[in-house]
Amino acid sequence: MTPVPVGPALAELAAEWRRERRRVLRDPDPEPVHRLRTATRRLRVGVTIATEDLGVGAPPSWAGWKLLRRRLGRLRDLDVLREALKALRARPGGESDEALADLLARLRRRRRRLRDRALPAVRAASLRRILAAVEPPTAPGRRAGAGQPLDRAAVERIAARWWTRSAEALAAEPAWQLSPAVNSEDPAHRAAFHAARVRARGLRYGLEWWARLGLRPRAETVEFLGAVQDALGAIRDGWRARRALAGPRFRRARSILVASLGVVLAGWPGLAARRDLLGQPGFDGGSP
């Protein structure tokens, strides 16, 4: 039997999460928040696949993590909005836009309040119960713990089934059939693109997890999922920024933003046309 390092892979995810958590607690800049959110998502994807697909330990309770995700999410959304507005202000002539400068000053004060609210949730978050569920005490009849070796051939078969199921779910998302509009205010329209983004992100992080176990995700597929995630993120962020710039005071900044967003939206049909990659094997040397 060729062993697969599930335990070490989970330990790496846990170590990365703890490192990013320490950075958020001591560094007020936006980047540590982004990195902690990413580490949290990667950890959850890895633990979920390990427990639900590989049969390692038992699915843990994520009680208490919802507050962490929500508060980090609000903080991150505000950071992305501020960066978009700063980029608009940096355009030629943007430094004279007093309305935009005032908005940025208000958002800076709001960020301080949101960070103050997020820090208690960051401090309270703990991996102890999560890791205890994945690595249960050895006992007859219990599921394998993360430290017990799994056969590589079996893991490859499980990974292929996971890919087929997950890729089919993403391919079925309604967003592929929609044409995003700069001025869209339809909640169902926005929800469809958000749902596709969540699935694309989960699929990409899932492939990263299998790579930690020694499998080889197809590079073209990983690149495609990253491009989809980035495009859908830019669309969502553009919509949010446009709403923040409502009103006659922001007419010039809004026109620049809409033009930039239009470029991103124009590229969506091309990405949608490549979704046939989701029907192909997700790993080199494997079949779905």
C-alpha cells in the first residue's frame, strides 16, 4: 500500500490558519484579513473532504465559526471597496474629486469600527475541537484517524468521484447562461453569480487539497477555475462599488468604474464557453 499523508496535509492547513490568525491580531492592514479568510476556507474544504469523502475521523462542528466568517467578510468587503475607490481617485484628475476623498475618509473610520468588532471573534476561534474530530482516539469500530495511512489507489478513485460530482454541480449553475449587466439590480441575477463564484472557489480549493495529498490536478483546469473566480469576484466588487457611488456627486468616478466593469463583463461569455473543461478529468492520469 502506498500511503497518503492526510494527517500532515491537515496539519499544514492548521499551521497556516494559526499563522494568519496571529498576523490579523497584530497587523491592522487589509492583507492579513484576506489571508486569514483564505486560510479559513482552505481549512474547511480540506477537513470536509477528509471527513466526508475519505472517511477520516468525523465531521466536526463548526459552531462559532459563522461569526468569524461574517465579521471577516464584512471587513474584507470594505477593504476591497476602499481599494477600488482609491484606484479611481488615482486616475488622472482623480485627486481633485473631493466627494470621493470624503467617502474614503468615512470608510476609513468605518473600517476601524469593523476591525474592532472582528478581533474578538478572531481571538475566540479555535481549532481544538475541529482537529480532535478529525483525529479521534483509536478504538474498535471507529473511523480511521488522520494519522492512519490511506491507500493511494483508493484515494485517487475517491478524488475522481469527488471531482465528477463537484464539477457537475458547478457546470449546472445558472450563471453560465446569464449575461451580467453593469446596471443590474436584480437580486436573483446577483445571487446566481455569487453562487457560481462560491462553487468555483470551493472546487479550486478542493483541487489544492488533493494536490497536498500527492495528486496532480490538471493545470489548465486550475487556471480556468482561478480565472472564473477572479472574474466573478470583480463583477461582484464592481456592482458593490457602483452602489457606493450612487448620486450626482460621484458622476465622474462612476462613469470610470462602469467602463472598467464593462471590460470584465465582456470577458464572461468567453469564460463560459470554456466550461467544457468541467466535463474532463480533473487530474492528470485520472478519469472522472
